[in-house]
Amino acid sequence: MSDEDLKKLIESNARAIEALTNNISELQKIQVRDNNQIMLIARELQERQIQFQDAQERERETLEIMVEEMTRFIERSNRNERRIEQLIGYSITNESEHLDIEQRFRNLESRLSELENQN
């Protein structure tokens, strides 16, 4: 091999090394860009997960409040149902008149007591 051939071979190898170096540099830039995008996406996913968890917590609290209100409503409804049943029972047995008379008697006793206390 002549000196000229060796020189051409060295220059060819130098160009190939330079091209490979440029390719490696470009690949590293692409890797950095991709890593940055992956990190950005991961951050966005994490933020969305936090928002989702916050929304779930608010919904859980709302449901707890609703359950408490429904429980109170059911209790009131049951009390009212018992009262209605009592009133129906009084009506059927004519005890409502008896209750009215008792109430009037209590009112009279109360007035009499007030009059006695004033004298």
C-alpha cells in the first residue's frame, strides 16, 4: 500500500469517525429531549393523580354528609310515621276527644294556679 492510499484511508476513517461522533451527539440530544418529555409527562400524570385523589376525597366527604342527612331524614320520617299511627289510633278509638278534654283540664288547672298565685 502506498503512502497516498494510506493517507486516503486515514482521511476516510477520520470522516467516518467524525460522522459517528456527530451521530452520537445527535442521539444524545434526542435522548435528552425524550427524557425531558418523559419527565414532563410523568409530572403531569402525577399532578392529575393528585387532582383525582382530591376530587375523590371531596366526593367521599359529600357522600358521608349525604348519608348523615339521609339517616336523620329516615329517623324523622319514622318518628312522624309513629305519630301518624298514634293519631290514627286515637281517631279510631275516639281517644282524641279524651285527649282534648285532658288538655283543656290541664289548661284550666294552670289558669287556676296562676290566679291563686296572684291573690
